[in-house]
Amino acid sequence: MCFVSVVRLQPEHIVRVQHDTNCVQRVASVTALFGTLLVTLLPTLARTAEMKSTYGQRIVAAVLMGEARGEGEIGMTAVAEVIRNRANAASKSPLEIVLKKGEFSCLKDTTPEALHRKLHRMKTYPMALRIAKTCYNTPAQLPNVTKGATFFDSMKKDRPPWSDDVQLVTTIGNHRFYVPR
């Protein structure tokens, strides 16, 4: 039998520990086995979370990564808000918005599937997927950090020609966000 007992004598607070040496060895073995299983299963658990997503959610997550992975969670959330705001205005899905030719620079020279294959193993992809799921399933939970923006551009480039027709509402990281005038 495996046991550990602790006895405390009140005023003196004397502690006496009894243990079975074989028990300690068995606990150590089980702990090591559990650690090995956990390390082995973590990638599977991550893939399982992705398998519970839709094609649209995965492609939107890849676009979030392609456009703003260097901006972290707030930057990817901001891009997701632009996608959602455009989707709402056009009565379309977020996937239909990101697939519209010429709308997102990360898809300029590649296909959505190739972009996903390139980015889905990156460390921040699970975060992008979570944001994409929110964009799809519970858009009211997006924090509106873009103040209703439907356009954005990179501060690393010159302002695009369409920027004359929009009003700057906020800057997040290296991106400027706009609403129509």
C-alpha cells in the first residue's frame, strides 16, 4: 500500500512524515510517464482545436497572420474588426470579404490555402484562429478598437490613393484605420 501521513502536534508543530520508498518510486515513474504523454499529446491537442474550426475561420486566421502577426493580439483583432465591419456592410461572410481580389496584400501573390499552409504552424496561429472564430461566431465580443473602421493600411508604406476618400480614426501598431467620409 502506498501512503504518506503527516502528524502535527499542536503547540510544538512537530511534523512526522512516514513514507514507503516503493511508493515514492512509483509516484516518480507515473509523473515521468504523465510528462512524456503530455509533451507527446500537446501538438495533437492543438491540431484538434484547428480541426474544430471551419475552412472560413482557418483562412481568415491566416489572413490575420499575414496582415498583422507582428502586431500581436491587438493588431490581429483590429484587422478582424475591419473584416467583420466590411462583412456586415456587404451582408457577406468574413471569408467572402478576404477572398475578394486585391483587398488584402498578404494574398497578392499566393492562394488562401498556400497562405494557410505557410502560417498555420506558427506560434501565434492559435491566437489568430481564436480571433477569427470570434469574428465569425460572436462578433459582438470584438472590442471595437478600430472604432468601426472598414479600411486599413500599413504605416510602412505611402498612403494609398483611396485614403483621400476616408477619415483616419485610429492607429494601432504599424497600421492606420479609416472609416468612409
